[in-house]
Amino acid sequence: MTGRAPVLSVRGLSVRFLMPGGRRVAAVTDAHFEVRAGECLALIGESGCGKSVLASALLGLLPGNAQTAGSALLGDLDLLTADERTLSRTVRGRLVGLVPQSPAAHLTPVRTIRSQLQETVAALTPARGRAALRAAAEAAAERAAFPADHLDHHPHELSGGLAQRAATALALVGDAPLLLADEPTTGLDRDLVDRTVDELRRHVDSGGDGGEGRALLMITHDLAAAERIADRVAVMYAGRIVELAEAAAFFGAPGPRHPYSRGLLDALPDRAFTPIPGLPPELGALPDGCAFAARCDRATDTCAVLPPLTGTVACHHPHAALTEAADRARTA
Amino acid sequence: MLELRDITAGYARNAPVIRDVSLTVAPGEAVGLLGPSGCGKSTLARVAALLHRPDAGTLVLDGEPVRRWRHRAPREQRTAFGVVFQQARLSADPRLALSDLIAEPLRATGRREGAADRVGELAATVGLTADLLGRRPHEVSDGQLQRACLARALVLRPRWLVCDEMTAMLDASTTAALVRVVEDYRAATGAGLLAVGHDRALLDRWCDRTVHWTALTAAAAGAGTSSG
């Protein structure tokens, strides 16, 4: 998978919100990452750490008081500088498919799933004519395992899981090379979470040009969901990516290297169930140095200086990497 | 003792959401109620917390049968419960600063004296800073707001806590922090707990016993409840 060209390449992405009174909120700072075809990157972190702002930036959906810096390249197109016409006509739905946080709120309540699928098919594909649209909509529903006998239902008549599949079906219609899932499992019960993310994984492994698969950026605070399907994990804290690791090493041995990532995993009920002390810092008043230092038991005077992301982790005192490869990456 | 016997409840006539459900929580016991979305477990939690009048069945609270629900319930029964809901944003008055939100039950029961001290003490317990206490709900994160809602549930020192999916919207660290606050409170006061959720790993770790929804109906009552 590492040999493939990245579908999405984010370089130094920063988002600032200008607030009344000249206040500036640093929602995302200097994010670097890539997502490749056939790969799932899970972006994890506490609520309010900037994950969803990053997603909005990639879709050009930031509010007017936002300022962006850096680049987010999707092929040759920079999503951050693209104009609204380009975003609406070539990006949303066609290059980036959005799997929304709350499918019930994402679907139009007064129309059936069939009607919404047909509208999307008509807008995004060359299919024309009543019979062709109907067939294409049914095919789209089948791709997301949405049952054909529920196509004439309205969103409120669907269970949470079926509404999620309907929203996924809509996201897949344009056959976009990048899927962006923003908290796709919030409020679902565990069985449904597993089913939903397994289906997302299936769409990563299949589809895409030449069968090499789609790229999936999944934003979530559900660590179990991330562990289930992610190839790599990016941990976000106070607007910065503080660790970028292979999922197997992150959730298994040797485990996460950043003390914050380690704290997140230790908070899980099937691990130590110990909370990280304190609260995340305000994004409008971040410290100059490491934003996690105030909550970190490894912090020393050196943490007053911002740690750069070296290799896989942005920390002055990371936990040991047990593999030579990670050590090489760190010193490189 | 909190005893729910053969409870049938719902929101429309002749269409009960739950039918003949029984559950008992002993004093000081922590019971986890596990079930999928839409099974009716939140309705049962609302009946237990005197927030929803059942169509049939009895609720016995510390030996006393409950005859009235919601605002008609006698104050000493109503205030025996602290309730935390899943969606902090929907259960917080957007006009109140967090300090007023936490103090609201004290005001509503005419215990204003010493309210500021009690709020300060609880804010420290749930991990809210003085700066956050002056803000309104839209100025804080979901996790911070849920911390305030938990403080509000504890402010009258309830004998029973009902936590309905308290942590479903929260990240792992905030979840662990709030569960620890609940457990510290229960260790200090001996309060009983009914925790409703769909995360078996969480409820197994948190509660003395975990009961699956399907074990509560009349058909399963003879076999007793499963221990988890």
C-alpha cells in the first residue's frame, strides 16, 4: 500500500477563526498527513480538538470568519484555494464523498430514499431517463447494502442503521476516490458501530479506479471503531496532530508513543479505565509550548518549547519505540 | 431498594414501548442495563426516575409505593433521584451559566443558602474550572457540559442515580473521568445506580452487575436476571 500515490495530501494545514474583539481561535495548526487508495486513516481525539473543523476545511464548508493556510492536494487540485464553483461542481460528491455524522439529519425528511438516490444519481452520473435512473438508484442502494424493499420509505421510518446505509449509499454514488466519514458512528449501539465501520472498510477495499480501492479518512472519537478498520491512526490534540502511527502498532505492541495517545487508550473500559487528569486547553488561548504539558506526567522544562512532529510523534519525552524502524524514522 | 414490577409504559395509548418489565436495584448497588437502540431501556429509566408515568405496574421506592410522577411526585421522592441524560445540550437551559445550571436544583427546592459553596465544591469534583462556570452551554464543549450536568445531578445529594447513556457522546477520557466521579460519590454516600447503555465493556467495568434488556420481560422473570 505504501507504494501507491496518495489520494489526499495535506501539507501544513492551519485553520484560524477570527472572533469578535480580535480574538483568534487556533482550531487546526500545521497538520501534515496523506491518505492513499485502499487505505483507512482514522483521525482520533477528544471532542473540541479540531477534528471536525479539519473535515469542513477539506470540503470547503468553513464559515466566513475562518482563515486557512497550507494546502490539501486532491490530485492536482488544492481544496483550500479552490473556488465555490469548482468545489460544488467537481469536488463534493464527485471527488470527496461525505459520510455524515447524523444520517437522520443529513437526509431530506419529506422525500423517500429512492427519490433522494435518484436525484443524486441524476446530478452525479451520466444516467438519464426514468428507467435508467431507477436502475442506477437501486444499484447504488445495493452497493451500500440498503434493502430494496425499504427504498420507498421516508427517513423517519428507518432505523439508525438503515439511515446510515442510506447516507453511505448517497456518498458512494459519485464513485469518489476519497471518502470522508465525520463521526459516522455517534449514537449507534456497539453492534451497529461494528456493522457500519465494517461496511466502510468494504468500500475502502473495493471500488475506485482500477480496483485499487478508495481512500477513507474517518474522523472519530470511538477508539474501538478506529481499531477495527484503520490502517493508520492520526491523534489530534488541541488542533495539532501529535502522533501518526500504524494502527497495529498503536493499538497493539509497542503501543502509542505520545503520552496523550497512551492516556486515551488507558481510559478505555477494557484497559485501565483511568481518565487523563485535567481538561484540554482552550483553542483560543493555547500555551506557547506543548499543549499537553499541563496534563502530562512526563512533562519537564523542555516542554515549554513546542515539540515538532519527528518521525511519528510530536513529544519531547515519547514512550520508547521498540522497533528499529520507528527509531530510524525518529532520527531521520 | 428501587423495585420496578411488571412495568408497562409508552407514549401512545394501546402502543406500549415496554411491556411487563421488572428490575430491582438494591441500596448501594450499581446495575447496568444493556440493550440495543430503541428497545425501550430509556423509557424504563424515565419511569424509575419518576419522570414518566407507567400505564401499568408498580414502582416501589425504599419500601414506599410511588403513586405520582413528574412534578406531582412528593418532593422527598423526587429529590431522591439524580438523573444524567445522554444529550447534555438538550438537557441544559441555554440561558443559564454553568454555575447557575448546577445550582438550579438548590434554588428550586429553596436551599439557596450555601449554594455558592456547594457549586464550587462540586465543580472541583467534576473537574470544571472557575472560568468555565461563568460560561453558558454554547460556550463549552459537550464533555464540559456533561460534567456540569453530572454536578447538577449530584447537588441535592440523591440516594439514587440514573445515568441514561451518560457517556455515549463522549470520548474515552471524559467517559472514564465521569464514571470515576459517580463511583467516588457512591463510595462516599452509598447511593444506588441504574446505568443504562449499549456498551457492554463499559457497563461490565462500571457496575456490580449488568442485566441485558431481554432478561427483564415477564417471560424471563422466572429465570432471574443474568449477572455479567
